[in-house]
Amino acid sequence: MRILGLDPSLSSTGWGVIEAENNRLKYVADGFIKTDPKLPLPERLAIIHRTLAQVIETYHPDEAAIEQVFLNDNPNSTIKLGMARGVVIMAPALSNIPVTEYEPTKVKKAVVGVGRAEKSQVETMVKVLLPGCKPKNNDSSDALAMAICHFNMRGNYRIK
């Protein structure tokens, strides 16, 4: 089974693909989608969608996992994150790939063992759990963590 982990953001959406066979996990690929803040919002969203569609076409994931949205102090930022998240959810959904969401603390607990782990701890454990993996940045590391979490907990938190 191939799992696509997704860490949505308007500025840098992370993605990571792992292969799960029995109880073994294998690193497949990771990356991030950087958008230029000077571009109009619709163009930035289109870049995210087109790139994720290419990732899906290239790696053929069976399932996808995404971070559950958090509220922000800035309403404008929260709305933009929601738009990016919608596009990120839509990309696998358009390919009939089931999408499941997880709270950030559940992801950290599933990967590190502690729900309040630091980003550096998450990245370290991602590298331990996926030998040979060298995440491109924090966003792709978080996406790989999302995929690992999904492997450990799949079926419990599917978006309805």
C-alpha cells in the first residue's frame, strides 16, 4: 500500500510518499510546493493543485493523510490556510483516493511517542523509521510523519 502524507500550507505545502508492506515502511519520495506570495491567490492555489496532481500521477498512492486544520489568531491567515487545505484535500479526492485527517498531536504521538514533540524530534524519528530518507524541509518531513501516522492509525479518522 502506498500512502501520501500531506502538510497543507499556502506558502509551502509538504508531501511525502511511503510504501507499507506488512509491518514494514519504506521511503518512496518527498517534496514541497513553494508558492510566490506575490502571485494572486488563485494562481497559488492552482500551482498547489497541479503539482499534487503530478505527484499522484507519478507515485499512485492508495490512500492519503492530511493534517487537521488549526485555528490561527489572524482570521485572514486562517481563511487562506483553509483554501489551501481544500485544494490539498481535493487533489487525491479527484483521483478517488481516500483522505484521512489527523490532529497534529496525534501525528507527533504516533511518530515520536509524545504529543507535544518539537519539529526536530519529528524529523529525527521520520529518518529513523524510514531509513535512507532525507526530507527536503520541515514541511516534507511533517508530510512523511503524516503518512507514518496514517499507517499506524488508518481507518480511525477518515474525513466524512
